Amino acid sequence: MEIAVIGSSMVDLIAYTDEVPKAGETLEAKEFQMGCGGKGANQAVAAAKLGAEVIMMARVGDDAFADNTISNFQSYGVNTDLVEKVAGVSSGVAPIWVDKDSQNRILIIPGANKHLFPADIDQASERLKGCALLVLQLEIPLETVYHAIDFGNANGIPVILNPAPATIELDLDYACRSDFFVPNETELEILTSMPVSGLDDIRAASQTLLAKGLKNLIVTLGDKGALWLRGDEETQVDAPVVSAVDTTGAGDAFIGCFAHSYANDGDVHQALERAVIYASHSVTGKGTQASYASSEEFAALI
Ligand code: RIB
């Protein structure tokens, strides 16, 4: 039951700081951490840490970060047969600021991530056809995301689309061809241009997507858990109370855990319950992949 993550990898440069500098200002931060990140890579690693068989399809640059990124995947058991270096470009890099309220601000410089093309999916089609689940985000070209959705649909492979970072350029008709569309509240607001300040708002915004034929919409709600909407039905899963130190990559932890659990047994409700716990736990540690629990740690949590 292999999961294919077709997406991004970045090098995260994380500054922990009480204040974020204003224009023209220089401030001293408390701590710095460098780690492997990128939404696709984080989701792949989260699933792999939980014991999933994962193949990553990604592009890295021809710089000092590339080999480290590939060996990082391998250290977690993620298959890197479809991770390739692109000559003449940098690897993706993400400067991140985490403030005293454990909230993050992220800039991404996509670099090689922009070089994963629809034709690359065609070229890897025989390998990808054997996968049980495709997992996508929006840090690679949108045309590649659309092609991957078409590929999943044509081959009967369920597709999870995490529309992050949200962009109004996303074709929602295409996005709604995914089997699971998983935005957070902010992403839902940007994508639908509708307010999301309470559950009723979220339901109304969600209806615009469900009306397009979307089968499953899962809205992640941060410390309030997640809401799963399909047809006229909805299910809310509450999150455990935790003490957050760094929320970076919590959404990716959610997707990785959901993918692993769903690929295992097809039980969406259980996958949601697990993903909420897994993501909540991830905010209690610093960094992205480093903060994700192993399968043993997770077993103790649930
Ligand atoms: O979701 C968190 C991730 O967003 C970070 O790892 C960063 O690389 C950006 O892609």
C-alpha cells in the first residue's frame, strides 16, 4: 500500500523570535534551526515516520542542499527514486519566523520545485500506477497538480489535495476532482473569497466547493480540530489541549497521518481522529519533520 507524495521539498531556515522586524529594523532573535521541510516532504516524512511505505516525487537543485535533502528522505525510509536534481537552479528554501505565540510566518523561494512538470508524471506513470494514494499540495506548478489529479482519477487512485499555500489561481473545478480536499480555515477563505469566522461561515464557504461535486472536504481548524463535510453530512473532530511551542508544519503532520491511516484501512473517521491527535502533538516540538512523532511515540499517544 504505497503512498505517492508528488510535491515540494524545501530547506527550512527557522528563526525563533519574540518580535518580527519592521522595515528598516534589525532585531536579535532567540534561536535558529535549520531543517528539511517543504509541505510535500513534510507530509511524506510524517506518513513514513508512522510506518507508511512512501515514494516522493520532487525536484531539488544542484546545490549543497540537494544531497542532504535526499539523504534526509532516505533516513526516514522514503523512497527517492523519483527525486531528481535540476541543473542550474537552487533547491527550495523557506525562511520562517516563529513568534512568541508559537505562530509562524513563512516565505518560500521555490527554486527547483518549479521544475516538476506534467510530463514527469507521464514518465513515471508505470511506477505511480501501483500506488494506493496520491498526495498533492500547491508548492509545485499548478499544471502538474492538475495532471496528477487527472492521473489519479484515470487510474482509480484516490487523491488528497492540500491546497497550501492557497492561491486564487487554483482552478476550483479541477481541485474538486480530488477525493479529499483539505484546506485550513485561511486557505478556505482565500480560495472561496468568503468569510470563515465561525462554523456557520465555514459551512457556507464549504458548500460552494461541495456544490462543484467535491466528495470530501476536510477543513483543519488548528486547536479546534477538523471538520469533515460530504453531501449533507458533517463530522467534527475535536483536538486535544496541548501546549504549543511551534505550529510550523502541523498541517503537514495532519495530512501525512491522515494519508497513512486512510491508505491502511479506508476508514476516514478514524484517519481524521488520528490526524488531529498527530498534528496537535507536532506543535509541542520545534521544527517541522523533527517535531513529528514516530509510530511508537504515536501509539503511546493514542
Ligand atoms: O507547512 C510548513 C512548510 O511550509 C515548511 O516546512 C516550509 O518549507 C513551507 O513549505
